[in-house]
Amino acid sequence: MDLSFTQEEESFREEVRSWLDENLPPEWGHRGVGGYREDDDEDLQRRWQRMLHEAGWLKLGWPKVAGGRGATPVMQAIYQEEMARAGAPEILGRLGVTLLAPTLLGHGTQWQKDEYIDRILSGDLVFCQGFSEPDAGSDLAGLRTRAERKDGRWVLNGQKTWSSGAHYADKSFLLARTSTQGEAHKGIGFFLVDMHQPGVEVRRIRQMTGGGEFSEIFLSGAEVDDRDLVGQPGDGWKIAMAVFGFERGGLAQAARFERAVGELAALARNHGAGSDATTRQRVAQAQIDAHVFKVIGLRNLTRVEHGHPPGPEASLTKLYWSEMDKRMQELAVALQGAYGALAPESPFALEDGRWQYGWMWSQAETIYAGSSEIQRNIIAERVLGLPRGR
Ligand SMILES: Cc1cc2nc3c(=O)[nH]c(=O)nc-3n(C[C@H](O)[C@H](O)[C@H](O)COP(=O)(O)OP(=O)(O)OC[C@H]3O[C@@H](n4cnc5c(N)ncnc54)[C@H](O)[C@@H]3O)c2cc1C
């Protein structure tokens, strides 16, 4: 395992840094803990996406034949690290850019690639993800939304939930049941659904952070053309698995956590808690956790560089960072004493309530993209070879 960077990689890092220095407006950087905030201003996120797209960053890892730069996994990790270090905001169409566009590249028809990919990257077309349902989250194959053929089109009826960004999305990549015969996961289709049609109703869900990033989607006779079915009517499960492969990424958060630990230590110092032995131990442990996370990320990167897919070990990464973040955020609110119990928007909340916000948000991290229990099941069965639980 080689953890050093080549000369070429170091120059690439310089290139990303100077682009950020010139283009990231200072007031856009470092929002929230470790520079991360999910409920950022939509307009800002849309403008940031356009800037990244125009500079070619959103196709960094794409093959050159597809108009990308063909960057190696290490270069992509460097890019992610520098974005996090600069505290760059999220992009509005992140689900379309990071999950759908690469999926279409592999599984879409030529028409779908021509119609959607450029508009997804530029932010002209924003997609949300319509997978989960009230009774189908971890057990996604149990989904019940129906897609039936009527007059040469697909007609969808059912309910989706927890769909991030559905309230501003133009389209959704959505799973619906095309057949109730045979095995559950073989009768699912992957559809691109227009969100601005009469058969689609979006109801926002208010979260405990006060934000409303996700929504319920009610489908009552929503229509989809054949050309917006990705793959065959029974291919949805296979395509969804490809989507998940893009979801459980690795090193991207390491720089964010390093920064968050620095902020945590400052919080401990500023509030006089730094001399307390237990607090010192906990802050030091957070530093160790963040460092271990970075090393795990580098090890995964080395595997990918040597042509090995991330594999079920990706579950270790997801489990590790999400549980670590919860511990860090919990320590931060504990350090604030009674102030830690204030709502983020309270005028008396310390540091604009960003730690309270971060603590509340971190509760979601061990649920989405596969909950901690599901990750532990995968590790037990597929990494350690333990028998399947009942
Ligand atoms: C912030 C956020 C954003 C999201 N965005 C989207 C989105 O854009 N699109 C979308 O489709 N979905 C989205 N989701 C939904 C997410 O994918 C689901 O919440 C997740 O899959 C868990 O499903 P569930 O909520 O139905 O919980 P359930 O699956 O009902 O699980 C409930 C509890 O039981 C545990 N459990 C379930 N099965 C097992 C098992 N076999 N063994 C052990 N324990 C088990 C779980 O770990 C959990 O603790 C989002 C969720 C969050 C929190």
C-alpha cells in the first residue's frame, strides 16, 4: 500500500486549489460544521453546480470518449478532498449527477443519454430519487408502487417517501412494480418520471432540523413513455444495484471530518472544557477516529487503483463515518452544557446553532444509503462469512 501522492497528483491538487481560490466566493465556503450544510440555499447550490459544470469538474472521472477527463480514482479523491477543505457548498442536482448520470452512461439508451446527461450535469434538469416507500426501505424489493401498460404508455400508481429534493425536482428516477409474478425483485422497472404532471403530488416532510429536504410523492395515474423506461421492464433491481454502487463512496468526507475535529477542539477550548480529563479524552478520540477514517479511505482507494471494485467492504466505510459523526456531534452539544439543548434558531444558541443542527442531521446519516444494521448484516455475511440471520 502506497499512501504518498505522485508529482502529477500533487500538481492536480494545486490546479483544484487555485481554481477554488479564484472561483469559490468566500461567503459560500465553510457553511455549517466542517463546511457542510444540507439545507443550503437552493439558488446558491444551482449556481455552484453550473460553475463546476462549465469548468468540467462534474465529468472529472468520466472516460474521455464520453467527454470526461478520465481522471484516476486518486485524482477524484483529491478533488473531493479539496472541495471539502474549502468548505464548498453542495450542488443542487447531486442525486442526478452522482447517481443517475453514471447509471445512464452504463444502462441508458442512446436517446436517454442524449436527452438527459448534459442537462443533468448543467443543473437545467434536476432529478430526485423515488425508491423508498412507507413499507419498503431496507427491504426495497417489497415495494408496491405499480406500473401498468395502458394505451402504449406506463401508468403509475402508488406512494414514495423520503425523497430528497423532490419539491424542486423536475424528474424522478423511480422504481415501480411491472409484474407481481415470480420473485419480488425480478418484476421491478426503473422509470424516469416527469414530476410536473397532474398525476404527481409532492408533500414535503418537516424534519426535526426545521428543514424540509425530503418529501412524500403520491402517484395517481402518472404517465411515463416507453423511452423513459431504463433497461427492460424487469431490469429495475439490477439497475438500482448499480445506483447503490455509486452511493456508498469513500474518501470524500475525510477532509470534512478533519476540519470538524479542529472545530470541536476549538469549541472545547473556548468553553473552558478543554482542561476536563474526560472531555480531553473524548476530543482526542474524535481525532483518532477521523484519522483512522482517512486511512481506511486511502486503503480503499489503493484497492480501486489496483482494479479491485470496492465490494462489501464499502459497508465498513459507510458504517464507520456515520457512527463516528454521530459521536462527534453528540460531544459538541455536550460541550456546550445547557446551551447545547437550545434549538439551532434560538438567538442564544452558540455559533449560530450549527452544532445542534449538525447533531440533528447526523441522526439521519445512520439511516440513509443503508442503515447501520443493514451495513452490519452485509459485513457479517459477506465480509466475515457468518450465516444469514433470520
Ligand atoms: C436524510 C434521508 C434522505 C433520504 N433520501 C432518500 C431519497 O432521496 N430517495 C429514497 O428513495 N429514499 C431516501 N431515503 C430513505 C432511506 O433510503 C430509507 O430511510 C432507508 O432505506 C431505511 O428504510 P426505512 O426508513 O423504511 O426503515 P426500515 O427499513 O423500516 O428500518 C427500520 C429499522 O429496522 C432496521 N432493520 C430493517 N431491516 C433490518 C434487518 N434485516 N436486520 C436488522 N435491522 C433491520 C433498520 O436498520 C432500522 O433501524 C432517505 C432517508 C434519509 C434519512
